[in-house]
Amino acid sequence: MEARAKFIFLISISLLLAWPCTGFSNEAFLKGDPITNRGEKWRIGYYEGGEYVDYQKVLTETIKGLIQLGWLETAALPEQSGETTSIMWTWLSTEASSDYIEFVDDAHYSASWDDDTRNNMESAIVDRLNNKGDIDLMIAMGTWAGKGMANNRHNTNTLVLSSSDPLSAGIIKSVEDSGYEHVHATVDPKRFERQLNVFYEMIGFHKLGVVYEDSQAGRSYAAIEAIESLAKKHNFEIVRCHTESDLSDLKLAEQGVIDCFDDLIKSADAIYVTQQGGVNSRSIPSLVEIANEYNIPTFSQSGSDEVSYGFLASLSQAGFKYVGRFHAETIARVLNGAKPNQLDQHFREPPKIALNLKTAEVIGFNPPIVLLGVTDELFHEIVVPE
């Protein structure tokens, strides 16, 4: 009983670590009711580094949040395909109904994870913002887009969404202040620490395998600072394997991660699966097969969808609905006159553990009853991604 009590205590502490009350300190910014821009619709643009399934999900939940807040009329959202956000944007610009906001049809930009395209596209976006002036708010989705838009080359209100760690990536100056009056970047500085603490308390690994691109962005995606800090605290070894992540050639990115998994199983006794271009619905079945064949526990940095595909565990993101609502409320407050950097950037989602029982069975991991008791999402099979 003492061991069980200790386990559930440690899991609870890991989950509740640094839990803040997310809110807006200035009451003037609490108002997010739909308003027009002096009788005209607010015009919104979008930029991403490339296709990534989390971007699709975050955008979808943000739109749902805007519907709930009354900025968009209630409607059935289009069925999504692959990892693109273009289907949603086409629907928003041509079929969505609103008296308040317009998603500009030619203002959806995706750099396809190509450096040359990225540089040219960012220059074109900045030129448009400064000279054409037909965009009132930009959504910069992900770390690439955040780094390209969070600067003083323009002064259009910009919200950075779905950046793994905008602080370590250099997108923002601090959790409290982006460093630019027109920039807001959603940040959860303790998210990966919570994940790693939970994984360590579950497994008690000695050698943690991590695959990541050895660049500033890659280390940010993978939360290397948090991993190194906890490695010192818990005295475990980090087994690293470097790959290329943000590539226009997705097959090359995917094969790089698969090759790294083949290397990690030789020495690591657990793998922290980081967010990167090579980890997606096409590669995950191979990654799960490799890890499960060698009884290696895996923890998804991304969330419960990847757990349903066969990784052992994660902290669930509840379908991204909480962060989507946070983004929608931030958009509403900015359109009501708040300066982006005056609003709270700190978001912390309600903690929910996701666990795949079939994977646990395959690798011989017997979840303690207390772990099952605090698990919110249980998957009994390994689902093959569509």
C-alpha cells in the first residue's frame, strides 16, 4: 500500500506541477464579444512552415472556439484529409458565414518545409502586411512561422500557435512578454517537464532515447533543455540520435526517424517520441512495430492520437479543444482592442493521461492499478492511421 500511495502521489505531483490559473489580469481585456472593424469585417491571414497534423487540429479547434464565442455562425466543419490546413481555409474563405471576420482566400501560406520557399514567402508576407494592408491579424502556426513573423519587420497583430517551446526557440523574450507589442505566443513552459516526470515515474528508465534535429528549432521541438535538466535530477542517461526534421521530402524525414529507432533499441530502455516532420501517420506504425518488438516503452510528446496508434502513453491534449478555446479567446480580445503582448501567453491544459493497454500487453508493461485510476483515455487496440 505504501508503494502504491507513493506512486499515485508522484504521478499527481507530476501532473499538477506549476499549475497556474490562466487568466487575463486587466479587466478591460476580458470582453471578447464579436464586433466589427468600424462596420467592416476583420481580415485574418495564416502562415505555417509546412503541413503537420497538429496544425490542422489546432486550427480546427480554434475555429470551433470562435463559433462558440459567436464570431462565426454555427456550421458543420469540412471533413479533413491528410495533414493539410488548406481544406479548412478554403471552407473558411468561401463558405463560413460571419458578420465579423473574414478569412482572406489568398492569405493562406505554407512553406512546405522548404528553406528557400520559406525565405521568399516570409518576405512576401511582410511586404503585404506593410504595403497592401489587407490583413488585420496573422496566425503564425508553429515554430518556423513564429520565428518568421515574431519581429519588428511589420506591426500587424500576430498570434503564434502550436510552437512547441517559443521561449527556447527565441520567438518570445519571456513567458510574460513576447518582446513585441503586436506579437502573442501561446506557451506552456512546464508542459514537457510534466510529461517527462510522468514517464519517468511510470517506467523508471535508465537510458532515455530521443530523436531530434540538432538545430535550434529541432532542440526546441524536442524539449532538450527539459530532458537534460531531468536527466541530472533523476540520474538517467540520454541516448541521442540526430535526424533531419523540417524537410520538404517527408519520406526522407520519416526514414531518418525509423533509422534512429533501429539504433535506439540497441541501447535505450525507453523512448520519448518528439514532435517532428518524420513522426506522422505514415511512419508511426513502423516506429511502434520497432519499439514494441523490443519491448521498449514509448511516450508521445504530441498527445493521445499517437497513443491510439500504438505508442504506450502520453499526456492527452483532449482533442486540442482547450488550447483551441484559449486561442479563440485571445483572437477575440485582440480584435476588441487588446495589444497581443498585454494578454496572458501562459496556457496550461487540464492534465489527462492517455495509455494504450494493447501496447502495454505487447511490451510486458503491467500498469499499476493506481495508474489506471488516474488515466483519462484508455486504448485497448492499436489503431492503424488512415
